[in-house]
Amino acid sequence: MRATKFFWLLPLIASVCLSQVRIGDWQYYTSVLHIKDLIYFNNKIYCATSGGLISLDPESQMFKRLNEMFEIHSYDLSSVEADKQGILWIGTDYPEAIIYIISTAENKVIQVFDELTWGKNLSSIQGFAFTKDSAFAIYQENVDWGLLFFKYNRIQKQWEYREFYKNFPIDVYRINRVKILGNRIFLCTNNGLLYSTLSTITNLLDRNSWKIVEYSQGTQVNDIIVHNGHYILNMGNYVYQTSDFTNFQHLFHTKYPILSLKDNSNLIFALEARRIFIYSYPDNRIEWFGYNDFTDLTIDSSGNVWAGSTAGITLLNQDKEIVNLLPNTPVTNIYTSLFVDENGNLVAASSKGISFFENNRIYNIVFKLNKKEIKNRYNYPEEFNNSFLADTIPVKFGSLGIINTVLKRGNYFYSDLSHAGILGINKGGILKFDVKNLKSYQVFDTTNGYVAGSEGKGGSRDYVVLGRMKMDSKGNIWFCNKYAQNDSTFGVITPEDKFIHFSIGDSRGYLSYHPNDIAFDSTGRVWIAMMTSTSEASPSYGGIAVLDYNKTLFDKSDDKWYWINEGHGLASNNVFSIAFDKNGELWILTSKGIQRATISSRFPEKIFSSLDSPVLTAIAFDGQCRIKIDAMNNKWITTSSAGVKLYTYDGIWYNNVEGFTNSNSGLLSDRVLDIAFYEPEGFVYFATSKGICVLKSEFGFYGNKYRKLKIFPSPYKIPSDSHVVIDGLLQNSTVKIFTIDGLFVRKLSNLDGTVIGTQAYWDGKNYKGEYVTTGVYIIFAYTPEGKHTVAKIAVINK
């Protein structure tokens, strides 16, 4: 097989097309770069990734996403294997164990095993092994490990769950792999190798049924295979051969522990964390290839080696050439800041990089230490849309590295590089760039005094810690400079990129070292949420600082500062986020819950004319939690472990305060890091710890004038199991349907549930409950204020 620099693939971002979705539908942007497990099966490579199930055609080197095709509802997958009936088994990763059994011939899930099956909440599935009519799955239950046992029912032609095994003669800290070789079942654990004989009388519930390979006890064993009549197993980073588990012959060893073993002809393939090893048997010759963060490997029918890694797939072909294959995908699953531009394109930022989702393409700016490669791939022609498009810029983040904010001003994006250091060309600070001309990027760093390092405040002079940034109505970008060694913990970037800094001294001591969030009231005052700290290096009393700069940014002589704290009614001085809603009310997120305040007209003599008692007091909020307010005045509140809480524009806590969680909605995780909106379509984007989720919400808002309605499917064929969707309505619309001759057919409204938000749903029936005849029908939509529009739909009565 010829090595190639680029490869082509089927679109991996079909879910990016959001033009025809129904309110309540969820779609996902997940990264499939991290391959956790892979197998060669039916002439394809199947990969369980942290972003779903994908396949790779070895000949064309084309990838496919399979979650939507197979209707797999879990995306963080840990394991994939094929049973003796030629059916795929897929296991999910933490925090919920699910097994999907998939028929690739029928392109569907045929069985699902989960918590309801085994009667307890298991954490993950980490591998499979099969006989002709038995199946075993490694499970994790918090810190405990064991095996699930299944039996194939030949009459029903389906698998049945029977039992779980967790009693072993040694302490099992982790089961790395389960293997069935001949009539024996093997458990490779972090404390040695166990095995038992499979027979009709073997009771694997009995710990005495398991035997210990004494030579391996206390050693990490990751895999075992049979090669030329011998057992080949690894113990740590040593590979041994044995026939009876009494006498062991050392074959070779590697620098890091062996993760996986495979054999082909007279070759033994061993995968360690960084390299692929080939051991020639019996001449004892060893070669190694590649340099990647490998996870597993498989071998196809032509003898090519395919190794999964945390950055795609590495192919080692028969000519000993290495080809790295990167699927078209976001650079990570954990994004900490989201932004949606005026055209509805999503921008997602994290310490791994910044990803742009535009139509059916993804472009990544990847942060790589000591590496700068800018070819402006964003501008590549359309034929490159299905390859991994990325440029790199050199940024060094610390272990707490994060981007709190990404926003756009004119043609330029700005993002903070927080917990980042300056090392040579690797800069921390505020990044400014034009995505269409990345080579012109600029970092506002400590070397020119744009931002301050943290020397004397727990860091160093070149280590920058930033909070959030917000842009006001005049185009000024305000930013929080935490732990600033020069005490200038707050600043602003004017539209001309001039920096103005405000120190703790400037603020009469009201600013602190821990500013975290920013909001602007209707008078132009700047409100700064601050967190508390008792650290000697950077103490802070928290609360909210208010700056009235009197519309003279460059003249501090007329600045007025105020400080709001628990004495004014705050539930806590530990304030994480603040936001003004469309009515001018201030929403305050503290460590002790959410409060709503009305600013007094006599401010500052009186701070609040009203201040509600805190709500959501049982939730453990932290500094990453945010309040976001959409165009309809809904308040969206992120949490670190309880999903998203929503207080609607009409004063209701959504879903009885539960809001959106992993268990009651399409959220991939209850840890939500940011939210963004594209109001014209009602799309809500959630950045979770498992990927980005997109909800088509009922809260679409694009103004007070109708646009052209979108109707799908068109033509509408009846009878049908699904309704035709009339999309793009103004809020509070009513829809009437008429024949082309003007005869009344049906009324749709929110009173009977046939209108929800910006969509109406028609089942093809008239007001008598009878299906209409084939023809063209008039759709008339209107609001109580008299706004209206007209469209047509073709109906085919089959």
C-alpha cells in the first residue's frame, strides 16, 4: 500500500447540517481523534472512540461515523469486539456502562444491555471475549472490577444476561483484558494473570475456580495470545513465552508497558504507549516503528498493522511505511468557551485548540508547544473539506490551562490564554487572530505590559492567569487579569487595540486578585464579579465591584468605584457569574445559589430596590459556572455536576427546576462548561465534558417580521408516522391551512400542542380528523399583533 500525505473520507460531520430538525431534537459535535479500541472485521476497521463509533475502509482510507446510522445513543465508547455470530459488541465508558449489540448487515442495534439488565449502576465496559455461545464483558463499578456473563439463546436467536463474577483469589485493581484461548478464560489484571477452565461444571462465581500464574503476581499484565503453540504474555514491559506457566522464556522488552499483543505468521506485534514493535520468531529479531500515544492495534487480512492512538490511527503497511490518518473531527471533546457568529457558525475554544464549524467543514487551530505551522488551511478549496484541516500555533498551557472566552470584534477573534506561560515563542495572554489569515495572529502578552504575570501571587512573571472577557456596546473588550503581580487585575482593550489597566489602588481597594466575570448595565457602568480567597499570595474578599468611568476611559480622575457585598444582601461574597437580563435585572451566581436583583434608581445611595432570596442553594456551583441570557430573556445556568438550569422568560423553572440533565435530555454529560445561542433558529449549544450538544429549542427568535417558512418533508406523503414541520414561525404564531380554493382545512395553535415555539406540526388531517386528498394547500401563519405570512405545501395521499 502506498503511503500518502492526505486521505479522503466520507463526511464525518453530517450532524453539522442543522437545516431540517424538529424542536426537541439533539445533535452532537464530538471528537473521534481518541481511539480507545479497534478491530478488523468484515474488511473494515471499527473504532470505539471518545466521540462515538467510526469505521475505516483500509483500501480507500475513508472514515464513516456510525452512531447516527446505527442509532447508538452513547458517544464515549471504550471497547469494540465481534462475537462468533459475526455481530459487533460495543461498550461505553465512564460514568454509565451500556452494551450495544449491532448487526452491521442490518445497520442497526439489535440488543442493548444496561442498568436495567443487571440491576445496578455500573461505571464502564472495558472489553469482551466470546465462545460460540458464551460472552464475557469486563465491567467497572467505581473502584471494583469484574466480569459479566451472557449466554446465547439459539431458539430466540439473541443473547441473554446471566451473571456477574467478582470473586477472585487475588486483589484485582483493574482488569485490562479478558481472553478465551482454547478451553481457558484468562484475566489480565494489574496484579497478575488469572485463568480458569471453561466447562459445563465450572463455577466462576467460586474464587477457587480461578488459578494464579504465580510468576506474574504483583505485575501488570495487559494481554496474552497463543503463538506457535505457546502462550505469549506481557508482564509490565517484558514479553515472555511459556507453555505451562511454570517455565518462562524472556523474548524481548520495551521502555514502556506493553498494551496489546497480536501475531501474524511468524511475527509477534507488541504495542507500547509510544511505539509499535515487531518480533520475528524464531530468529529473535526486533524492530520498532512510529512514535505516538498508542492505545490498541489490529491487523487486517493483508498483514497491515493499524494502531489506534489519542490522535487518530497509524498505519504500518507491509512496506514498513508509517501513515498517520486523522479523521475530520474537532480537536477535543472538552471545550470551555463557545461563540456563535452572525451567520450561525460555531466557534469552540479549549486549551487544546480552537475549532470552527462552518457548513459541512471543521477547521482547527491546534495549540502545540514549540510548533508553528500555518498554511491558512481555513482557505483550502472545497475538495479538502473532508480531510483534517488544522494549523498550529505555539502556545504553552499549564496543567490548569483554559480558554474562558472567545469572542469576535470586526474580522478578528479574541480569546484569553489563561494559566499559560511565555517560553520563547510560546506565549500566554490574549490571542487576536483573523481565521482567514492566521499568519497575522498576535498575542498580547507580558513582554509588552499588555497583561501581567503572577510573580509573588503564586506564579511567575511570565505565567498569566485570566478570567472572562466581555465586549460592551461600544466595542470595548474588558478582561479580568487574575493574580496580577502589578495589582492591575482589570483592564480594557479599545477598538483600536489600546490597553487601559485598572489596579486595586485605582479602585480604592474594591477590586481583588480574583475577578471572574463582567456585566454592563444600561447606564454603561461595568460590574465585576469577584471570587473570595484566603491565600496569603492573593487575598480577596470577593463581592461585586462596580466601575462608573463616566464615559472617559482615558481619564481616571472622574472614575467612581463601588463595592457590593453580603452587607448589601448578597448570599455570598464568593461570586462566580453575573448577567443583566433584557429587563435590566441583575442575576447573580454565588457559591450559595442564584439571586435576582433590581438596581435602584437611586444607585449608589441605595444599591438594590429589590433582591430575591437565593435559589438552587443545594447545587455546588464553582468558578466555571455561568449565567447566559438569550434573546427571549431566558436565563441558562451551567453547573459542574447537575446539568443546566433554565429560568424561562415567562417566569418558570424549566422541567420543575431539573432543567436539562444527562438523564432527562440529550446532554452528553452533567458537567456543562459554556452555552451559546443562535437565536434565529433556536439552536442552543452546550459545551460538556463529553462533547458539544446542540438542541433545537422552542425559543427561536429572529425579530418581529416573518421570513420565508421552511416546510419539510416536501412533498408530504400521507398517511405518515411523522408530522410535516412548518418551521420559521414567529413566537406565538397560529397557523391555518386552506385548500387552493380557499376552503378551511385545519387550525394549528399552541393551545393544542400543534404549534411549539417556531414550529407547527400537521398530520395531514382536516378539522374532522380525516386525511386530506392529494393537492396543494395554503399555509397562513399569523401572530396576535397582526404579522402574517403565506406558504404552500404539496400533499400526496397514497
